[in-house]
Amino acid sequence: MSETSTVFVTRKIPDAGLELLRQAGVELVIGQEDEERGLDRQALLDGVARCDVLLPLLTEPIDRQVLAHNPRLLGVAQMAVGYNNIDVAAATELGIPVANTPGVLTETTADLTWALLMAVARRVVEAHAYMVAGRYKLWGPNLFLGSDVGTGASGRRKVLGVIGYGRIGQAVARRSTGFDMEVLAYDPYNRDGIARDPIAAWADFEELLERSDFVTLHVNLTPETEHLIGEPELRRMKESAFLINAARGPVVDERALVRALQEGWIAGAGLDVYEDEPRMAPGLAECSNAVLLPHIASASHDTRSRMATMAAENALCHLRRQRAPNAVNPEVYDSGAYRRRAGG
Ligand code: GLV
């Protein structure tokens, strides 16, 4: 790593990550200091052209043009576990390793999934708004009736349906044991894991939709999972069921979801992500049976700091021409295209 190595951090990340890079003698360029503004395309291209390693967030599209803009670029170290904003196939072809921050945000994301589930089932946000508006005048037996998450007075075990049974889906399932729920899981890439799992039982996709009281999504966004939940799937769910999405917005057809919420095909939804983020589909904001959060699933102080240091560690691996342990395209290291870049 030369003394003049530069990492282009597209937008401000927690200090711990910046500090790690500074201590390693890296020159840091931050593309956008204002946390409420994005980085425009030209500034992204200019930053990429001048750096050795790019450290982006999920808000920047890192497409082929961006990746090809700098023939000396040694790697991409994204501060996020999801990397659907990056054209990984193009990066691999161009010999650029791409790394992410898996693992460290699993528990925090599972916590927020449960916060959404509880909030929408028990109408916490509606009830809070009622309180702060000064509308609470008299206790009443019909005030804000919601749905049980545990067995409640019915004695019926509620069914949690987890779609995508990777690290986060499993952490969500683990949290259900205190509620004595039945857990169904669907994940074509983890059939064996589900078969061995002490908590969840395998269910086909349709069966899971039909039987679950809560359907929670934990899949990556890929061409196969885009609009995985659309009108037919929402209509297949129970009218009393809730949909929770803390994965990626485009996994759900948001316009169909708005109709489902308005017309009562399902009882409610808890969303942390949106199809065209930060915009919401028309009508969604007016749905009182939706709890809506601004993509904060991994937003705890500790987790975001750790994500930042992990991204910084990945960036240092790229600069030192070492294999990044979290590379999502590790095959790139064996390619001539990588060797030409790294040797240059
Ligand atoms: C957040 O959405 C992430 O992918 O880390």
C-alpha cells in the first residue's frame, strides 16, 4: 500500500471506520458531507476516477460505467450487507473485488423486524399518535384492538412464516420462541438447513403464505426475488395476516400492497424498505394499518460503527492487495483482470 493511497467514501460513515482508515495512513475523500443529500452522478464518477478504493453506501448505483471509470480501481468496500446496487458481474469481469459487511447486523436487523411486527399487530404507532394528539379522554374496552402475537386468549399458536432462511431469517425465528409460535420457513437455497433447524419447519411458498399469521421477508434482492410478493401472493395470505419487509423494497409489489391494505386483503404491513426508496407508492402513507420506517433495520450505534469498521477493513485489504474475507466475488482473485489491476 503506497502512502498516497486514497479511499473515496461516497457519503459520511460512522467515525470508527474513518478513523481506522486515517490511522492506516490512507487519504480519505468524502463525496458528500451533508447527511440529507445524496451524491450526484458526476461527483461519484469524479471521486471514483481519483481513488484507489471505493467505499460506497447502498444509495449509490455502482454500475458498469462507474466501475470502468478507473482502470486502477483496486476494489469496492460497501458499508451494507446487501449489494444489489452494485453490478457485481461487471466488477468481476473488470477484475474488481467487491466486499460487503455480513454478520454484524444480523441481530440488530432481527430486532427491528420484531419491532415492526409487534408495532403493527398491536397498533403501537396509531396509539402513540392518538396520545400525542391529546385524544385520549377515557379508557374503553374497544380502544385500539389489535392482534395477538403469542397465543393470547384464543390459545391458538400463531404461525410465523419466514421467507429467506439465511442469517437474518434464522435470527428472526429464534426470537419467536418466547411467543410459542409455530415457525414455517421457505428458502430454496437452504432446504437442508431448514430440515435440520430446531425451530422452523419447511413449507412450500404457497403453504407458508396461506398458513402464516405473520409473513416476514429476508431474501436478497435478485431478479428471482423482485416482486416475489405481488397481488396473487397477497390475496393468498389470510385476511388477518401481516406482512413484514426489512429486506429490500422491490421484493414486494408496493402498489399491490397498497391495494391489499386499503381493501383488507391482509390486516397490515410493517415496512422498513420501499420499492423506489425514499419515495413511497401513492396511498401507502395514508394506510393506518401500515407501520413505515426509513430503512433503519441495522441502525444501532454499535452495529453501524462495526459496519463502518468492517467496510474500512475490507478497503484496507483491497489497498494491500489481500483477499478481503467478505468478498462477494472471491473468484475474481484468480482472474487475469484482477492480477493486471493489482500488479499495476
Ligand atoms: C441494509 O439494508 C444493508 O444491506 O446493510
